[in-house]
Amino acid sequence: MAPSTHPLLRHGLWALAALAAVALLTAATGPVTDLRVADVGLHLLAVAGLQLLVGTSGQVSLGHGAFMFVGAYTMALLVVNLPAVPLAAGMAAACAAGCLAGLAVGAATARLHGPYLAGATLMLAVGLPAVALRFPDLLGGANGLAFTAIGAPPALSGLVDDTQWRALVVWTAALLGLVVLATATRGRLGRHLRALRDDPTAAALSGIPVGRARVTAFVISAGAGSLAGACQAYVLGTATPSTYALTLSLVLLAALVLGGLGSLWGAFWAALAIVYVEVAGTELAHALHLDTDVRNNLPVVFFGAVLITVVLAWPRGVHGALAALGRRFRTPLQTGEAR
């Protein structure tokens, strides 16, 4: 029997295939769709990082938007103050800043559980964006930091436009992050985190370093969220505190529940919901010619209605429902073959 492919290599090959699919999709669409595809990619990375923390390790966090804030402002500060910094270096620096923030938060909250941990991360989500208002000269205050994003390289001029290039950059970063997350989830760390989620006492008695594993989950999750924030700042060309308010953290967690806990595929469905449910709500509001105030709030209400419907119909989320449906179709086939 041939030896199985190493998980890192297998995940890398899947990532290359996914990037090729994104390149084909953006080549066949227009600028608006390209930006939405990029939006899906960065939200996929953010929710996937939250998936590791919540779905795999069982640590409830309400402050993931704060890590996106760290990445976005790290990226913006680098571009504003060091315009010649390479894009990859800026992304890497944002990810590193997020990992350091995750290390600090994870170490400070390692002994907290349940609502106490949720409350601590909630304070982070509320308080950290206010730092931009406290230091307006450095972080731009309420208006944030605006910068000119690096477009497609001259060698690709005529082959890809700026919006397509931004989508490809975002998905490259997102897929690299997903490879790390998938490899960690399938490896020893993932087994340790699932053991902690199911029974922390039994995990500690079996020799698993509980505190170290929890802090590691926070570091990886925060790095993914920070990289997603850097991608968002790159796509928008700006970083503002209002973008990373508490609402973002709650939307990420709600979308994770909608997509399905415990699987990176759940993060994919969650990212699609975050982007396209809002688009559908906005288009519905315009089609009904609603008042401006109602039009601005309808996408949020629409997202909430979709979330409630999905959770009531499929308690394990979209991915859980699809997985159950796949098992239902496979069972008759296997029964027929056994006969």
C-alpha cells in the first residue's frame, strides 16, 4: 500500500487548486464581484481562526474583531510610514502583531472559562477600537488611516486589473492561513484542543498541557484574524475604528454558528453568509424603496432572520446539515452493496 500524503502537502495542493479556481472566477467577472470574492476570502480566514478557538478548543471569544483591528492598523501604519515596504512583508508583520496580541490575551485569560472568558474578550472588542480615538495623531482618530493600496505589478498589466489582483492577494493570504489551520487541526494540537473542549480535567490528567494548548489556540486564532484584518485594510485602502466595532465580533461568531462549528467548511459557509446575505438584504431594501433608516438596518435584520431559520432547521449549522444529508445518501448505497 502506498504511503499516505503528508497533511501539509495535501492541504497545500488543495489550496493551489482553490486559488486557481478563484483566478478563473475573477477573470470571468467584473470589479464588483471581484471585491465580493475578496470579501469572502478575508472573512473566511477570520471565521476559520475563530473556528479553531471556539469550535475546536471550546473557548468562547467575543473579541475576534479586535484582532482584525490589530492587523488592519498594523498594515495601515506600515504603508503610511514605510510606503516602500513589500506587500508580503506588511501582511507578515500584521500576522505577527496579531500573534503577539493573541499571546497576551491568551496568557491573561488562560484560567478563565465560559462566560468569564466571553466577558474578558468582550471588553477587548469594546475597548481596543477606542484606542484609535485616544491617539488621533498616530491612528487617525474616528476617520482612521487612509493609504494607497499596491495594485497589480507592471508585469501583469493587461492580464489582471486592480480589483482582480486584490482578490488574488486576499485569497493567497487566506489559503496560506487555511493550510496552517487545517494542518494544526488535524495534528497533535487539534487532538489536544478537542480533548480540552470535551473534558479539561481528563485532558489534564492524561498529560496534556492545558494552559499551553489554550494559549497556542489563541495565538493561532489571533494571527488568522489579524491577517484577515490586514487583507481588509488592503482591499479598502483604509483602516477605521468603526469597521472593527463590537458588531463585527458578534457577526463573526453568529456566522460561525450558522456555518457549523467544528469544521473549516463551516467557516466557508459562514463567510458566504456574511457577504451575500448582506448583499441580498441591501438589494431587497432598494427593491422595496424603503426609507433610508430602514434600508440601512434591513441587512442586519435579514441576517438575523437567516441565522434563526438555519439554527432552528439545522442546529449543527449548514455544514452539519450537508454532512448529515451526505451520510443519508451513502447509507442506502452501502446497504445495497452489502446485499
